[in-house]
Amino acid sequence: MKLSSPTQGISSLLSLQHLTVKVGEKTILHDLSMDFAPGSFHVILGPNGSGKSTLASFLAGHPDYVAATDSQVTFGGQNLLSLSADQRSRAGLFLAFQQPVMVPGLRVLNFLWLTYQRRFSDAATRPQKTIVAFRDYLKTLAVDLDLKPELIDRGLHEGFSGGEKKRLEVLQLMVLQPKLAILDEIDSGLDVDALKLTAAALHRLQNEIGTTILLITHHQQIVRTFKPDQVRVLIQGKLVASGDMNLLEQIEAEGFNSFKTLATEVS
Amino acid sequence: MSRFIAKPDLQPTAVAAGKKLLANDYQFGFSYPTANYAFVAQPGLSQQVVEQISEFKTEPAWLRASRLQALTEFERKLMPAWGADLSGIDFKSFHYYLRPTDVVAKTWQDVPADVKKTFDRLGIPEAERGVLAGVKAQYDSEVVYGSLKKTWADDGVIFLSMDEAIKQHPDLVREYFGKLISHQDNKFAALNGAVWSGGSFVYVPKGVHVKMPLQTYFRINSANAGQFERTLIIVDEGASVHYVEGCFTAGTLITTRVGIKPIEQVTEADLVLSHTGSWRAINQTQVRSYDGKLYTVTVTGQPSVGIQATVEHPFLVVRRKYLNERNQIWSTAWQPVSSLKPKDYVCSPIDRTVNDFETQNIEIPMGRGRHGFKLETVTVPTTADFFRLAGFYLAEGSISDEHYLSFSFNEAERDYIEDVKNLIQKIFGKVSLAESHHLKNHGTSVVVSSTKLARIFKIWFGAGCDHKQIPEWMLQADLAKQAQLILGWYWGDGSFYSKQLKHGFKEMFRLCTTSEKLAWQMRQLLLRQDIATSMNVRSRRHEGRRTMFTLVVGGEAAVKFGDLVGQPIKATLHYKKRATAFYIDDKYFYAPIKSIEIDTVKNVPVYNFSVQTDESYVAGGVAVHNCTAPNFSASSLHSAVVEIFVKAGARCQYTTIQNWYQNVYNLVTKRACVEREGEMIWTDFNMGSKVTMKYPGFILAGEGAKGEVLSMALAGAGQHQDTGAKAVHLAPHTSSTIISKSISKAGGRTSYRGLVHIGPKAHHSKNTVVCDALLVDDLSRTDTYPVEKIFTNLVEVQHEATVSKIGDDQLFYLMSRGLDETTARKLIVNGFVADLVRKLPLEYAVEMNRLIDMEMEGSVG
């Protein structure tokens, strides 16, 4: 097993070192190395099928995705790969799903109250002491995100529109206040106004509690709304470019095609 | 989520049912020795046994003939070749009749001491004091004790054991007995017809609405015993009743409707509060003879009832660290009572569930006299305002002449008078409101002249000061609303007490009531607000007055309480922080032990409950663990027959929650006949047993009759729940709904088996069948066997069936939010049945969720 250099260990909240991920026999992600500093805002761009969602699900602990043996992922200094999905969440990692899953009959309020209590296990320091206070708090958050507050009394994603599901993902993110928020294609189903509200919410978390944000999308048009610190391009499971907002201009001008040759070269 | 339409599988294969019982922890169980039974029938079935039963019951000739005819039918009939595997039943091995006492006890005094003590522990004598609306407790095959609230008797409601009914109302029973389910119906109905004993008879006269559910508790105390009760219910024209049977194997089901109570008072209770703050069912009660030390534990802040326990009986406690200082760390542990010391803390669980509703529907009877009652449903907005008004009512309210709702104050309490008037107008709009002044005692009453309001308050909050109570739906309401209830009550019945003593001030809030029930309920509500109280009981018999229950709020709790009621007090007293001896956290209320007394006893019967899941219960207000429970390795048979006659315009709801032991064959025939515009609702929840075959049915015989079956089944390892419904439409414009939900886990099997028969005359009838099955893992199995026989064209028939599996995507989603896999599974399963469970009365809904949680624990697929 390779050891990460000391500087990476200290300055990164999340650090991927030579990460190779397989599902079954198929390798989806090839030898990725990236660092995510605490409180920074990252975007990973890439066309469909580039492995972006795999990366997101893998990091959240989906059991189908397996890392190659010499891969190393640390989160807040600890080995992420040894944690189950629920342990990762309680450690402060959050994934906003591309396609949130319906659980009929499970009331959103009860579900979130349970997750909130797990995330903030010390009852004494928890800002919302009772489920009643918590419900009011949820309603305020919902209004901020232009989500109908009555949805929190419904079954989880039961009868939700695509946009409502996505707004609820952001609301959950706000509730759980993670150290790292991964948003997988959050823009699908959201209109421009909702995206702006989301961007504002994310920056608020970033500023107030120093959340690190990783936005995953194939729409470079929406990236400007979020003003990221770092932009990376993933194609065919390989990291082909990394830079700041200037990289965005290149993508806007040339599309992903200009990077595709790079992907082949890298391999 | 993978949902697909189930295809009927016409080739049922028998699962290896019952081969593997769950590992049981009950090998040290005790059971009541049957040697003292007045009569134990020989195992096996014969004409002689049947004749003996009839003789012992001194039955009329027609009934004896009926039994013998049933026996012939039973012998002639083959075992059902369909449904679950019944090959494990050995009819020769069962005792068909056990009779614990010589005489059916009429009053509590007649009950033999041994049995009495058991019921004493279950709190049954409370029933006699009129607290309880109506209970029939069945001890093995015989009803030994029962009581019926006087008001019903006045209305002509009959609620008796079948044996009593045959003696007291022979013609009525004979007219209906076996008319709906004849001995020819099926082998098990025939068996019941031959050997039945126990069960209930209910007759509700025309136009009478029985508001509180009638409840029965059953137990099977002996191995190899059969339970063959027979229930007959007749709801006459325009009447209504809700009958609830809780059949818990080898144990009596106790549910506390109203939070924490000493065990002596658990009467109308259906569940006990366990140490985890959950409502849990009791599996069993045990009796054994005990020689040795008996401990009596008394707790600070509780009426000195003392909890008696044997040496090894474990209590949930926190050890005292320093004698004169309150603990800092609160880690609980089970400790035998013999190791406890005064000042150690005992734990009272707090039910922190919030289940709030914006409105509540209440059915109130309107109209009187010749024309009978009409039930009217009123929707009440259950706002914080309503809670405060309810608080005022609990303190100062009364009902007079059934039509007037009044709140009495001292004339100086102008603020409260105005508040009450405003609240009434705000909540109920335009009502006839007046103030009446009583010069003699400087009193002012706000009087509302409204039959409707008077009845709402009477039904929910009780009438007469020692019967005041908080309705169940309020007990788990929003905390802010409950705070308003407390506020209203405090303004009415509370006071701040400040007295200078030699060494300084003594300050506290005090709340008084003569309703014991209300006092315990309020204590629990205050705990939810993190406010600890001491309860004092003062008998005022010598003054010719009722016993007074006072909740005392002192120390840091008083600071909190002061804030709650808008009467803040300083956090310090004599420059020191106010403090109590108590402590509260998320789970428990901790109170120090005041004293422990030890007696040495000889040959004393001691009693114990076995409680679902947590194996603990709250005795005398504190959490104790149960010891052990009986273990019957031989299989038991429950084969009941229930016949219900719903007359024109009448309504009957029959609710069953069964959680039998793993060795019980539960084979029950239930049927109702519904006349014009009548309504029958079966709510049937089945868990536990090795095999269940049960298909509650109704015959919609009159125009416009309605029927509904809500059924839920859960099958685990080695279990087969074969359940469903029979809807027979014989008259036009009849409608029926069948909703069935089943859960299979750990290799368990559920089947839905339904018959919808719409006869040629039943034009314009409607039927809807929805059956949803959930498979928790790949080992388990579910099937549907729907049969539709339709003989007219003008009908609407719908059948929907879905099978879903707990999907990996669902689990991953919930786990990615920090929930462990077991919790995630529980949430999915509870969500699956949520819409059905919501139709149960609140306490049963809570129980159902707990039972399901328990079943799901450790069942990782």
C-alpha cells in the first residue's frame, strides 16, 4: 500500500490516491488522484458515461463498486474504504443522489429527524432539540429552497416531481451539514432559479461551517452559477484536465471532444 | 423499486413449516400448575369428552345435541387439502377442555385466590371500580372474571361470556348461534362446535352506540391446550360497536393506554411501557410458589406503593456515585433487586414519540329519545388554542344536563374568563356563550350552550372531576401544543407555593387533581417537557372528600416549569442553583430509591410478565426486567369461531391483533351477515403463529350494505400466514373493500387467498381488492390466490396486486443518510404498512409498529 505524502494528509479533507474502481470485472475509474481541501468548491465535468456517477456512489459507499487494492482514499485523515455507507454519512460525507429513491409510507419528517439525530448524536449540543422544533426548522429550510413545506409530511419521494426530489436532496444536505457534500447531477430537474437557490445554499454552508463541495455534472453551462475553485474533467474514467474557471472557457469553446484524445493518450 | 404484478401460483408447495423454531430463551419458564384445575379433560377427542364438557357446563339439551352433531361433522370432514401445511396437528394430543375453577365467578370475591392474584397483578380489579369500560378476561377456557360498565347495562348492551349468555339469554343465543357458520362449514368450525368453551356474547340494542371498544384478553396457560372460543355479536338496527380481541399466546395482553402507571393500575391497558420507552406486548404471565426474601422498593417522588420483587428480579438502575451529590454520568444497567441500595436511581422510560394531527374527528351521538341516536362526525381543529382550552376544562370544566359546557372561575380571574371566551369563539366560531355569576361564592362561569361541544368534551376529557382524563391522541401530540394544555390546566388547578422556613425559602409549583388517571398522564406529559415531578397522594376520606393527587414541581424543574407557564422564577435560590434529586435525559427519568424493605416469605405465589422484545416492563413507575417465561414445546391449537350479525343501518368493527407463539396453529372462522345499509369492518393483524389460516368474511345481504377487510400478516422463519377475505354480495348497491398487506422474511411465507362472490341480484355493486406483498429477502415467499365469481354485469370489480422487494437502492439511499441497515429495513417495512396501521386506534398503531420493528431486528436479508 502506498503512503500518501504528508502535505496531502494535512491539507486535504478528501484525498484520492491512485484510485481504480471496478464493478464486477469492469474497470470504471482509472488511477485517479485528487485532493480536496477543506472548504473548497470543486466541479467534476465530463460527458455521459465518463464514470462521474460511479465516483459519487463509490465515495458514498455503494457496495457494488470495489476499489483496486493499491487504491487509497482518506477522509478527514481516516481510511474511507473501511467504512460502510452509514458510517461514512455519520463521519460527515453526503451524497445528493442523481435519482433519489422512493420509500413509500416513510414520512419525510420522521426519516430526517432520525438521520439528524444520528448525525448529531449528542442531544445536548444538537440545535434542534425536539421533533417539533425540527419540523419548524425544516419548513424554514424548505421555504428557502422554494420547496412546498407540506411535502415533509409525505412519504419519502412519494408523488414528488423530479424538481421536488432534487430540492429535497439539497434540503437534506442543509440539515445534515456534512463536511463533504457530493452533488451528482443536481441540475437535472432544476430550473435556473432553483439552481441559483441551490448555489446560494451551498455557499452558505461553505462559508458558515466550511463544507467542502464536489459538484458533478455534464452541463458546463451551469457551472458558472456555482463559482467553483477548481474544475476537473473526467473522460472514460480518467482525469484528463484540471484547472480553474479558465478551463471552463476551453470546454465552452471546444466541448469535451478536445479532451477525448487526451483520455486516449493518458491510457 | 422492483414492483411487478403477482401471478397466481396454483401449485402451492408446503414449506418446511415449524421445523426450526427460533432459539428460545424460555427454558426456565414457569407455568401455572394445572393440577389445581377443577376439571382437566383427557387428551384427545371423543363423544365422552364432548358430553363431559356439556355436562360440566350444565348446558341445555339443544346445545348438547349441537355439540354432538358438530363432533360427527368433525369426524366426517377431511382436513383442508389447500392452504397451509397442517400435517403437524395431532388432534389426539390436545386437552380440549381445562377448567380452572368450579364456578364461573360472578364477582371479584368469587375468584379463587391463586387466579385472583394473577389478575390482581394485571390490575383487573380496577375494572370493578368502574375505571374500565368493559373487560372479559379469559383464563384458559373459562371466563373467570368480567365486568361491564353500568351505563351500557342501562342501555341494554349485553357483554357476557357465552356460557353466561346461554343461561341468561337462552332464546337470543339460540336464535343466532351457529346460523352463520354451521358445523358443516369446515372441519375446524366443526371442531369448535364440538368442544368450544369461553368466548363472548355481545348484543347491542337498536340505536345504541358503544363508544369505547369492548376488549377481551386471552391466554393459553398449558402446553397441549386448545383454545376454542366462540364469539357471537349482534348489532341491532342503527347501533354500533367496536370489538377488539387481543389474543396473545400463553399470556394476557396488557396495553397501557395512558403512559406510565404502576402495574396495579394497568387495567384498560393494552401494552406495557418497556425500558426502551416503547409500548410492548406481554407474552405471558407466570405464577410460581416462592420461598425466600421478598424486597419492597419505594421510590422518591412516587406515591409509596412500593414495588415487590424476588431476590433475582432485575431492575434497570444507575448506581449512586456519591451519597450526597447527584450523579454526573447516567449509564444504566440491569441489576438484581438484592444488590440495590437506597439512593441508587431507578429508571422510568419516557415515551418521546410525536404523532401530531392538525385536526381530529370525533363521532358524537346527537338526538335522543324515541328517534334514537344519530352519529355525527365532527372535525375539531386541534390547535394549540384547543389544547389550552382543554387544559382549562381539565381544571375548571364541567358538563351539565348533557347540553351545557361550563368553565367555573373565581370572579377575580378575569383574564382566564376572557381567555376561555376568546378561545371558544376562536375555535368553534359562533356559539351561544354566556357568563353566569354566583354571588354566594364569588364565582363566575362561562357557559356554552351546545350539545355538540358538551359531548365532545365529555367523550374526550371525561366528566366529573375524578374522571377527568386526556384522550390518547393528545398524549403524543406536538410538545408546544402539550405545553398549552399544561398551561391551561395550571392556570386552573395549579399554584406557586413559596414559604419561608427556618433555613430559608421553600418554593415550588403545585398541580392538583382528584383524577388519578389525569395525574399520571400529566406527569408523563411533563416528562416529555423535561420537567420532573413528585406525585403526592393524600387521602381525604376522613374529611369526606376525594383523594387528592398533587404533582409537585421543584428545583431546576420549577425554573423550566415557570418558563413554560409564563411565570419565570430565578434559577437560583439562596445563591445556589435550584436542584432536584431527579434527572431526565432523552430516554429516562431517574429517581432515587427511598427505601428497600426485606421480608422473608414462605410459599407465596409470585408473578411475572414476559414482555415482547424488551423483556421488561414498568412496575410501580420504574423499569424492571421480567424473569423467565413458560416454554411449551408441544404445539397448540387455536380454533375459534366468530359470528356477527349486523342489522339494518348498524355498524360493527372487529379488530384482532394476534401475536401467537411459534408453535400455535391459528385456524379461525369469522363471518358477518350485513343487512340493509349496515357496515362491517374486519381489521385483522396476524403475526407469530406457526400457521394461520383465516379469511374474515361478510355476506352483504341487504341493499346498500358495506364490508371492509383490512388485513396484515407477517411471516418469519418456519411460519406460513395464509390469510385473506371472503366478500359475498347478495343484494344490489353493496360495496366491499379488501386491503391486504403481507410481509415475508427469513424464509417465511405469506399467501393472500380471497373470494369475491357477486350474486345475480347484486347489480350496481362494487368490490375493490388491493393486495400488496413485501419480500424482505430472497428466501421468503408470497403468493396470491384470488377467486372472483360474478353473476351480473352491472358491477365494478377491481383487483390490484403488487409484490415488492426491499431494494438495494432503497437500502443504499437510507444508509447513505447515516442509518444502519437494520434501521433502514425497519423503516421500509413500517412505511409499507403505514397506511393500514394508520387505520388502527392509536395505541394499537403504536403497538403494531413496535411489533414489526421487533420482527425486523436482526433479519438482515
